[in-house]
Amino acid sequence: MKILITGTSQGIGKAIAERFLKENHEVIGIDRQKASIEIDGYTHYQMDVRDYNHLPELSHIDILINNAGTQNEDDIDINLKALIHITEKYGIQDKIRSILNIGSASAHTGAEFPEYCASKGGILAYTKNVAMRIACYGATCNSLDPGGVLTPLNECVMNDAVLWEQIMNETPLKKWATPEEIAEWAYFLTVTNTFCTGQNILVDGGESINYHFIWKD
């Protein structure tokens, strides 16, 4: 199958791309950084997802994975508006099998920077909208909403012992996911899955169900 993934140069996007390449799928990546994958079957377009006038003309995309995102840098324009534009261009068509949007646990809890939460919250609603519109093609659309993931973008807290202890105290499983673990979820939701659609799948180590109940012993 032909897979289009945005944000493939590092972290979750790179892991997802490598997971599909492992299964001999054709993978196309779009990222504003240079390619970091050198495997047969991978094609890289170095560009900003907001550069709507120069997006490549691609036909017969089977699976679209919207992964490109940022934090505190035009979040709504990149995380939401560009995602919508990419989806409308490549995903809403009769050859599509599945669309997956990489959201965030923050969309469910609101526990992060305001514009970031708003951009990811918009993805939740847009996912349901797209799921309804591509159901006529027998296709699915879901969002995968991770909590903490061990990526280069999160090293500022991963390498701070005090902050890391505080984060682990809020995470019942006492760990963060690896990019490869999130990639397995992405593969399942787009290839194995054919019936779950319009859902926002929260994968956060239990952080969102954590609460502090105070009572007398």
C-alpha cells in the first residue's frame, strides 16, 4: 500500500514510517527537515506542511497519517489547519483505506499550553467529521492521542531529574511510551483495524485517570 506520513524526520513520525517500511509498504514522508530515513521504498519531500501551493501531487494514497506538529510555534496553523488541508487534499477520496491523526492526551485534559491544547482539541472533532465523510468508501478515521513519549522534543523534561520525578508521580504506569510503541498503535489502527472509526484513542500510561482522593484513614 502507499502510505503518506507527515513529520517523518524524528520521533513518532519516523518510527511510524519505519514500521510501515518494515512491512514493505511504499512510504512517502513530508517534513521541513531533511530525510533521516534511507531505506528503499521511502520518498521524502522536504517542505513545510503549511506550504499549500507546493504540496506534491500524489495519487492513490491508501493510508494517510497526519503526524506533523509543533508546540508553542503557530500551533493552530501547523497542528490543526495544515492537518485539515493535508487531509482534504490527499485523504478525502475513494481509494483511501484509513486516515489517522496524531493528537495528544492534552486534548482530553486541557493540561498543557493553551494554543497547543486548542489545536489538538480541534483534531478530536475533525476526526469524527472525516470518519463520517469517508465511511462511504469503507474507510476509517481515528485519532491516536499519546501522553508522554520518549522523543527528542521532550528531552528538556526527560533529562531533568526533579521534573521527571514529578511527571512519574502523575503517571500510574511510571513510564512513558517509546516512539516504536506508538508506531505499533498506528499500524494497528490503519492496517489491522477495519471497524473502529471516529474514535479518539487515548494512550497515556493512565495519566488522565489519575486523581488525588484525600480522606481520613
